Amino acid sequence: MKNFEYAPQGVCSKAMFFGIDDNKIHGLRVVGGCNGNLQGIGKLVEGMDIDDAISRLEGIRCGSRPTSCPDQLSKALKEAKEQL
């Protein structure tokens, strides 16, 4: 498993940590942000294919912000995919 760290931009969360093994997401942990929602997202993406998660999360907005924690996770996953 390869581990990744991502610093989200434009949202309340400060850091995202996750692993990728065989193109699947594992152990998402987010520092900051809406704790309950982010724990839920972590459970939902556990074992999910990177491409499926990106397509489901990309473009989600938080209120009037142009991004959200799920959208930032999609960006983190895209960056991670480039490093695999």
C-alpha cells in the first residue's frame, strides 16, 4: 500500500491522509472540517476504486464555495493516481 497526504484548499479541513492499494482507497482520515460528515465519507470510499470515487465526488460544492471536502478529496485522488 502506498500512503498519501494532501493539503486541501478553500475548505475547513486542513489535511487528508489515505492509502491506495490495487487502485482502491483505504484508511481515509481528515483533519479539521465537519468531523461526522468526513468520517462518513471515509466509510463510503473505503475499498472504492479511485476512478469511481473521483467521478462521484468531483465538482461537489459547499454552500457558496467553489469546492468542498469531497471535491478536494477528488483532487487528492487525482494527484495520488499520477504518483502510482
